[in-house]
Amino acid sequence: MTLVLNDRVRETTTTTGTGAVALAGTSNGYDTFAVGVGNNNTTYYAIVQQDSAIDEWEVGLGTLDGTSANLTRTTVLTSSSGGTAITFSAGTKDVFVTYPASKT
């Protein structure tokens, strides 16, 4: 496993709960995690609920599986629940590569 950071890597997910996040594709102008990070690699990530009425977000270190279809939330660094893993509710969330302030 290699730590990989890359610009403009963003996908969406509708995963709920605290488990691995199933990545559901990206939009024009962005790379998928498969392209920007690669199978079995780790990266810093952020997950943000798109519904502005729901304050759910998380920043952490994640590991892609062997097909880059799922991102395991390996270590949560900070979140809207005080630094613990978010139990994400229904709805679409953005998942993207970031560089946490605590790591600068």
C-alpha cells in the first residue's frame, strides 16, 4: 500500500452507516479513485453530505480495495461528530481526495 494524493479526484456515494464507502462514479472534470489513487492504495479523503440540511462530514485516511470500488475508512481524523466515524444517513455524498490541515 502506498499513500497517494492527487488533484481533482471526486466521486459520489449513497452508502449509509459507518462501513466502507461504495464509490459510484464521478462527473466531468474529475478523476475516479481508480484513476487518481489506484487499487489497494491509501489516501486522505473527505466525505460530505450533499443535502445542506444534514450536517454530516468526515475527513480521514482511507484504503481502496483491489478493484477501487470501495473506500474503507481506515482512520477518522475529524468529523462533524467530534472526530468519530459518521453514521451517514441516506442521500448522496461527495467523496474526494484532500490533504488534512492536521497533516501539514
